[in-house]
Amino acid sequence: MAAPSQREAQDGPLLPQPRLSPLSPLAPGKRKKNNNRRKPAAPPPAPPTSNQPIPMKQVFSNSSSNVNPSPSNFSNRNPNEPTTRWTTQTLPIDMSEEFICINKEATTEALVVLSAGFPADSLTEKEMEAGVVSVIGGLEQVSYIIIPNHILSRLRENVSAWLSNGAFLQAIPPHYHNLLDSAYNFMLSHGYINFGVAPAIKERLPVEPTRSNVVIIGAGLAGLAAARQLMASGFKVVVLEGRKRAGGRVYTKKMEGGNKVASADLGGSVLTGTLGNPLGILAKQLSYPLHKVWDKCPLYKTDGQPVDPVMDIKIENAFNRLLDKESRLRQLMGEVAVDVSLGAALETFREVYGDAVNMEEMSLSNWHLANLEYANTGLLSKLSLAFWDQDDPYDIGVPLGVLKSNSIRFIPELPQRKLDGIKRLGFRLLNKVAMLFSHVFWELDLDTFGHLSDDPMKRGAFFLFYSYATVAGGPLLIALVAGDAAHRFESMPPTDAVTRVLQILRGIYGPKGINVPEPIQTVCTRWGRDPLSLGSYSHVAVGASGDDYDILAENVGDGRLFFAGEETTRHYPATMHGAFLSDLREAANISHYANARSLKAKVERGPSKNLQSRAALLADLFRQPDLEFGSFAVLFGPQTDPKPMAILRVTIGGTKRKGTEGPNSDQQHSNKLLFQQLQSHFTNSSSFMCTLCCQGSKHLI
């Protein structure tokens, strides 16, 4: 990703991303308003008014204020009810009371992370697995949740600085420093803080590795993210890549001719939101400017004439209604919807309701379908109705298309569960035609414009144009090819493709008296024919579900083989930041398994010798016990000890000791006598040690 070609909908502060809400990939450009499938997350609930009861499980300040709950308010709270991050009071920062207080600053911090999609009242599964709190749902969790808010808000202030644990000691009460350690260590190990390429962060990388080797297959965005994170954790990392360049499906090519130069993103190019997007953090660390992709996207008919605005709005609203009907249909169908395609459902609704009746309306409707195929990188006939909008160790970061082709041989074979998941998920195409011109002949205030097709089979052919003139450093225009057309494009000669694109452009701008020159340089992508990609990105095909993303993310081989990439994250599939986040996740998993193996090795090697020496010592001591009855033998501690102790040995199995030859009643009598003597000996004692010996195996129990 070269700096000039970074594009972004600059819609808010740059934040790291531990708990974003699930969002389906958006088609950049046209149709982000009034679209049921793309509406932004609902805003946080309004703060309680004076007439509303204060929500349960809210954390209050104990200092003087307009709201000062009685102790009964705390005792009556249900720890399992949602935590509310709001307060109606304005307080100085005061975190010295029994509870971490929600004040104005804490509320602002909560709003920052809520705007990024963080859970307002719960822990993530990873936090639960890591045991960040001792009890799930208790008051400890209430206080814990506020601490990551504070840490992430501090990161927002300066994304290029290294955040140390000590920076927060003054803000957190001493008796909550254990929660601070828990939150900080979790966020650091999982790559939520102190990641990226800022000098202050890079200088923290260990000079020499101190931990074991890790092999990463694939130098794409995911693989490189994992490599850096693992190196920061002290691992020795080797990255294997089949291409002569790094980046994988993120490929920025320098185009030039004459005195014109521009950078064209032939692969990943659009950051889908900066809120919670870690790539936004990287862009800010590198001082890369971000450009908002505006909603304005005029459409042009096949004859080059602009689409009537009234009809445009009519068909857009009709298309959104179809998506609403599709949503209700899949709710009614339940699991059966898995085997129904999104395309079949939309086409049926379109025919039943007659939303597009003439040729122009059909062309407009087809454009929306092409845009939907672009958003999901797959044919609508192949997308699942139920789940289309889902959003030394080895780390496998290769594309799903390569896994589906069976070009990688795994010994032993991957588990059948993972093979089935690879088979079910879809991997489709998006291709591009990049053209560098001598000058900009299109409107400079446009980021995108669209072109309609009368043929439904060709609706994805050059249906959307991106202007890179404001971000690429030169007069660059890129045409997109999606859906079924992207597959036919693979076999189209590049000269024919460029000729067709120029025909479309001249049909649009010729009637306006604008000359469309021949391009200085052109590039046509062929992602489907690239043997190291075999496609663009994943989608939920018919018969698949979001669970298949989780299956692909599962490691195999007892923590020896890990999988990353956009196809392993159900919340952010088909996105660059999804790939980035997936390898931060796997870097944490690799580190966790390495720690577990190290601990296991110590437990297996160390204690075994120690136990043998203890067993030999005890056997020697019990050669002359102070008391011995049946299966019991006792050694008393020194009588001068104010808290005398004794060691009791119970022999299970093996040869019988003296006094054990009699019947069971005699055995029970002997045992009774022993306990009576022990009781008498330890009348004033508060300590007692019991050692059980298995005589046959000499193991201590």
C-alpha cells in the first residue's frame, strides 16, 4: 500500500480494534444511504433523564454530587445486568473510592470505544478465555471494563507513542492495579496497543530473538502483521513468499508515462471505515493522508446519457425494499435459507412486486445487483441467503483460493472439518482496469461514477469507475469488473478490455464536448489466474455459514499449524483490516501455545525428580514411625513446636503391615485406636499434614 493511494471514508477518530461490531463489507461509492444492508450501527442509548430510574449495575462516584445513591442501591444491583456507561453528573476525576468511578472523562472514553463498536457491558470471548477477571459478571468486571476504555483513549491521543503500564498507575486506584495489569497485558499480547511502524514502537523490537522459531507462509498483509507482532514478542521469525514482492493481494503499482506518474492499487484499495480500523492507526503513524470516498455517484446509461434522478431514487428505494423483504424471508426460513441463493430470492421478489418494469428500470436494478456482487465478491446465485452478509509453529496466511485448489500438501492431512469448511466457503473475483491519462477529463469533484448495462449477464462489466486523481499523484482512473463478468474478463485480451472501457468513457463525455484521450499506460488485473491467489476474496456461498470462517481459523496439530487471512474472520471477511486483525489474533495464539508448551515441559521434567527424592526421604523416615496400626503410620513433629505437626501415611495395597492379619473388626479397632491417639496428641494443634503413599508404585498422592 503506497502512501499516495490510500483511500478512506474519514468518518471519525482512529482507534485500535479489539471488539468491533460485525459489519458486512461495503461496496464503496454509490448507495450508502437508506440501504437496509448498510445502515450504520445504532447510536448508544441516551443518558437517563432525571425522571428515569438509574440503571442497575452503574458504577457511581462516592464523592458529593447531584446523584448519590444509598448503599442499598449497590447491594440491590444485579451483577449480570448490562453495565451502563452513562452519567448525568459532572465530576472531577476521582478514582480513589471503593469502585472505579464513572465521571465525565470516563463517560467520554466510553463513548469513544462505543463509537468503534466495543461491547458496552461485556467481555470478549478472548478476554474470558484469558481470565482477565476472576468472576464473570461481577463488580470486578464492571471496574475492569473501564480500564481498557482509558487505555484505548490514551492511545487515541498519540498513536505513535509507546504506552507503558506505568502511565496509568496514577489514574487507577492501587487496589485495582491487578486489573490494570490484567487489561494491559491482554491488550499488549493481543496486539490492541503498541503495534505498528512508529519509531517509538519499532525501537522496542528485541535486538536478538529470545524465543523459539516460527515459520510464516505468505508475505501478505496478514503474514507481515503476524511476523512483526511475533518478533516484538521475542520469536525468531522466517517468512516464506512465492512472489518476488510482498503484499499478496494488496498490490500498489507505479504507473508512469511522459511526465505523468501515479500509484494504482490493483488489489485492496479502500479502508472500510477508520473507526476501530488498525490500518487507520498505521496510516496515521506514517502520516498518510486519508481521503473520504463521497456518496455522490452519478449513473450513466448505455448511450452515455445520465440517469433521470427521479427514476434513480425510485429504483434505489425499490431495491432497498427488496433487501428488507429478503431479510424477513430468511428469518422465516431459518436454517433452510442456507441452501437458497440470495440472487434467487431477490429475483423472485423483483418479479412478484414488479419494481422494475421497463428496460431503463431493469438496467438500473441490474446496476444495484452488480454493486451487491462487488460488495460480496461473488455471484448472487452463489451467495447464501442465510449468511451472505456475515460479516516450530507454522502460520498459514495463503488465500482461500489456494487452499481450495489443493496446491498445498499437508502431512498429515488437514482434519475433515477444516477441509469441509474450505470447500463450503466461496472465493470469487474482482478485476480492475487501471488507466493513466495525460490529464483529468472527468469531474474532479467525483470519486466514483457508474455505468449501466442492458444485458443482465454483463451487469458487472466496467460498472463502476474510481477517480484516483486526488490521491494517486496523477490523472488515474480505474474501472471495476465484478460478478460473472469478472470471470469472462480473465480471458479477454487486454487491448479489447481497454477499447471497451474507452468506448464507455467516450459515450459519457463525448456528448458533453469533452475529448477522451488515449491512455498513456494501462494495466489489467487477472487475480483469478494468479496461481498464488486464484481469486480476490471470500464470501459465504450457498450451503456455507459464518461458522465456516471460524472453522478455517482453528489451529491444528496441537498448536503447531495456525491459519490467518481475511477468510478466517467472520466479522470482517473480504477486508484488509480483517486480514490484519486475523494475524494479530494468531500471533497471540502462537505465543499462548509456546508459553503452554514451555510450562508443560518444566512441569514434566522438574517435579518428577523432586517427587522421587521426596518419596525416598519419606520412606527412610517411616522405617521407625512413632505410631503404626494396620495401614496407618504416623510421625510426630517436635514436642517443643508451639504448633506441632504430624505426617500420616496410609498404605494402599502392597504387603500387609503388622497388626493387619486379623479380621476386619480387628483392623477397624486398630484404626480407631490410632485416631484416638492422634486426637489426644493434637488437642491443642491447628496444623496437620497427611501424606498418602501408594506402596506398590512409590508415588505420592
